[in-house]
Amino acid sequence: MKIILDGMGGDFAPQEPVKGAVAAAAELPNHEIVIVGPVEVIQEELDKCKFKGDNISIREANDVITMEDSPVRAIRRKTDSTLVVGLNMLKDGQGDMFVSAGNTGALVVGARLILGRIRGIDRPTLASIYPDMTGGDPCLLVDAGASSESKANNLLEYGLMGSIYVEKVWDRPNPKVGLVNLGVEEGKGTSVTKDAFQKLKASHLNFVGNVEAREVPKHVCDVIVCDGFVGNVILKLTEGVSLSIFKLIKGALMTNMKSKIGGALIKSQLTALKDEFDYEEYGGAPVLGVNKPVIKMHGSSSATAVKNAILRGLPYAEEDIVGVIRTEMLKIQEFIEEDED
Amino acid sequence: MKIILDGMGGDFAPQEPVKGAVAAAAELPNHEIVIVGPVEVIQEELDKCKFKGDNISIREANDVITMEDSPVRAIRRKTDSTLVVGLNMLKDGQGDMFVSAGNTGALVVGARLILGRIRGIDRPTLASIYPDMTGGDPCLLVDAGASSESKANNLLEYGLMGSIYVEKVWDRPNPKVGLVNLGVEEGKGTSVTKDAFQKLKASHLNFVGNVEAREVPKHVCDVIVCDGFVGNVILKLTEGVSLSIFKLIKGALMTNMKSKIGGALIKSQLTALKDEFDYEEYGGAPVLGVNKPVIKMHGSSSATAVKNAILRGLPYAEEDIVGVIRTEMLKIQEFIEEDED
């Protein structure tokens, strides 16, 4: 496989993407990595890493889409940006997967515009890794904010694509799919979630029903389905509440001498706990529903995160997830049409 | 003022409501409390409390709407339930405010059907108290789940009513109103939130703009405006994440002898922290937009929570919040009509 890596995407580019590529290349001697970016800049970073292998190459691209750029305009105008060049290489078969820590909106829009939607998929989506706060393996939340408004069919698509990804890429057979809703009962929710419930229930997916937001942190399902607005609220609120509580705890531990000693004694446990919410280990999150494999990394990705995004994302390309989605989508579409008779 | 209390609402009725009424009556010698319920049962509880005052009376009602009842059907059929009898008393002027820890859906539906909407209000709403996780006073979240789908005008109404309530009942002048959205920028969101942003911005409210879910726990505004689906997700997810983290911490403290000792030393700080999220002190949450004051208490309310709901909710009746909403609503309606020309 040939992995195309955005050498200038993310807060710590080009250093961390290049270091991550070098680490990944060492573990993947039979695969190639092409780093997209300004040749001299990338080469300088490679030299710093004392890279001696032959499975990393550089593809020139001299512009960068920044966090401030408007996605659609940037994709159309910044044709020499690492993101646009990388996606075009993927489209043209000059690589098998594109990995980037750059502007999320631009990556999603670019993937849709340049690679195109899988036939039958109405809305490509961005998934996100959601922590299991009971200490187990994380879940996949779909949609993480690619579309702010979704129809019932879109939610069904998210469930289907998320389920395939978790099963094939995370190697978790028959993953449980849950729908975020106002209550667990079948009749609950908006017209969209009620309709989505029926479609998910009638599908071949392992649908476990509605999931209340209270249960979301407890890994009650492997694939958390919701529209992008709710997905955005879930991801950001989880972060906001977690950070606020850890800050309050830190403050509480400074109350008096006794609590300070107690705090010192439990410091390593608290640090370990914070690390549990850090999914660098788990790699990036997939853009799903486009015609080629695209992986989004967090903007603040370290070299380890980049390495893991490449290593753990590889099955997205190797297992031909796009092909599987294409086939399964046809199944579901037939079913939806039958259902509407 | 005469407060009507649902004697059979909540998980710990009739004991806790009656004990709470007795505690409130002692602090409100110039006000009356009418407890609605089966006379013998309520009297027995009053006797247990050794209540000697003359400002508590009982109004007979022999049926109860349970948590399992379907709201609309229960309001229509259970005409002798404490909830329906209490709301009818309020409607007929046999009291100034109704307070209940019963079935939330039934209370909201009953308030709307029996008391009617304030003229100009399209959607009455249920507010909820939201903790300030930086340690300050809580915020008011509107809508907490009364309507799962809201139009832009509804969000404007929620902002207006929440703002009046926080200013007059919580005595917090010129409260900040924020709109939960995908990003802080003006153009972000769904068609509904974009439209609501413009309406809130053009209104006389102290609108501070969009608020990302990440910031919600940090008290960036006094009134958090969102539709009921998102409100439900915010409230339940905050609870779910908080409880999960406290559970993880408890587990982490049991790792080894050192952490156990540390845990023992910080126990009182952690307990204090948990209590900060417990808003018993702050009283109940208002149903807003109906023609009389109605206060909803948490289903698991203790006597203290009941007492505080009565004491702290009193300005809802005393300050004629319903009248203020009626007047301010006319202002906003004129403005909306002008705006549409």
C-alpha cells in the first residue's frame, strides 16, 4: 500500500507528521509513504530524523490550507495546497489512502468534491473516536459534525458505514449500533429520529435501539449514531465537562495540607485517568462515504498519533472498506425501496 | 400567597413533600401551603412532623399520575389525580403557584392544556438548572426537553422567558443569553440556529452570541438557549460524564496502598465537589410560557429540595413573572413583525 500523508497539516507540522511517518515507515517495511509538502522543508525534517530507509518519498506541494481558511473556497483556490494535491493523488491512483491533521472542514469538503460520494450515499460523514468512560475500548461516533442537519436515511447510512468500519478496521465483530435519542422507548424523539429508529431496526445491522445521552459514556454500543449537531455537542461537552471536573479536582486538592498530601499520593492515578481519554493510541477518524480511504487526525497530533493513524488506519485501504460500503449500501437501498412499497 | 403542592409527586412522596411543606411553612408564616393528596395519608404525615401551625391545609385528590403514565392520556383521564386537581385549583384562583415533583411530561402537558399558553407564546417550555462547573452560581437551560423540535421563534421565546426568570426570580440583573451552536461565529449552525441568532441579536436581550458545547459548563452565559433535543443531550450527558469520571476516580484510588491513603485524605474534598453539582439548594425549575406559575422539582427531591423549591420559587408568583412575560412578549412580537416588513 502507498499512504499519502499531508506533511503540513496540523498544529505541529511539519515536524510531527514527518517524525510520525518515519516511525510508521520503520514498522511497515513493505509499504510506502509519500509525504506531501514543500520538498526542502520536508527533506530537512527527514534529515533531522536521520531516516535511512527507502519507503518514504516526497511529493511537492507549496501551499497550505490553514485553520482560518473557508473550506469550500480553499479547496477551489488553493490547488497547490498539500490537502488538495494529496486528495488528487489519491483520486488518480497515486496512493491508496490519504491521512491529514489539517483543516477538518476542508478535508471533508475536499474529499467529497475531489473523490466523490460512494454511489447511493447521500451524505459522506466524519466519524470520531469516543472514549469508553468505564475504561474499555472506545466507540465510533457518526456523524461528528460533517452535516448539521440529517434526514433519517442519512442516520441509517451513518449506522451502516460506522458498523462496517468498526467491524473491519477495529476488528470488532457484529458491532452494536445505537441511536442517540430522548429516551430508550421506541416512540421517542423527533420525526427524524423516530423514522431513523424504524429504518435501523429493519436493517441487517446489530441495532440495539435508542441510547440516552446519559449512557453514551458507558459504551452501551460500538457505533453511536446521531446528526452532526448532536455529535458536535456530545464531543465538545464531553471534553468541556471532563476538563472542568479535572480542574475542580485539582483545585480541591489544594484546599489544605491534608488534601495536598493526598493529592501527591494519587497524582499518578489521576494522570493515568486523564491518559485514558487520550485516544492517540487509537489512530485517526475516518471520513466515510467517499470513493477512497481518508483519515482525519486531530489538529494537535503528535508523532505517535500520526504513526498510529497510519498503522491503525491501514485496514481502511487494505480491507477495501470503500468497496464493502458500496456493496452493503446497495443491499440497504434495495431494502429501503422494498420497504416503501 | 397560597402555594399548591403536589403531595404525591416524586419518588419519596408523600413523606418528603409533606416534610418539605412543613419546613417551608415555618419560614413563611404569612403564606399558605395547600397540599394536594389523599386526606388521611397527608394528615398522617403531617402528624408525624408534629406540625402545629395554621398555614398548611389539605385538598383532597385520590389518584396519582405515575412515571409510567402517558402524559396526555393521564391528564385527560386521571381527573382526580393530585397533578390535575392542583393545576385546576391554580387555574381557578384557589392558589398562586403549583409545585410538583411528579411526572415531568404530564406536568408540562397539563400546564399547557389546563392553564393555557401566554398569548403570543408558541411553545411553553421547561427550564432546568445547569451547574457552573467553575464553582459559581448555576445557569438556566431552556428548553430542557419540553419540545424536541423548535423553530427560530421558539428559541427566541426561550431566551426571553429564561432571561426574565433569571433576572426577577434569581435576582441577577441583565442576564447573559447564549445560543448553543456548532461554533462561535455568526454564520454557524443549522438554518434554525442561524435564524435564531439573528432574532436574538436584534432583540433587547443581553445576547452574547453562540456558545459551543465545550463552554457550556463554564458559565459563559446565564441563560443557555437550545432546542429540547439538544437540551436533553446536554443535561443527561453532563450527568453521565460526571458520574463516570467520579466512578473512575473512585476506582483509581483503590489501585494500591499509597493511592488508598491518598484517597482517604481527599475524601472530604471529593464529597464537597460532588455536592457542588447538587442543586437542591437552588430550588425547582420553572415551566415557562403558561398562564400561571408552575415549578417542577426533580423526581428524587428530598424535604430540603421541596422546601427550597417553594421558598426560591416564590418570586415566580410574587413578582408576577407571567405578567412580565406577557408584556415583554408583546414587545418582541411587535419587533419581529417590524423586522419582517
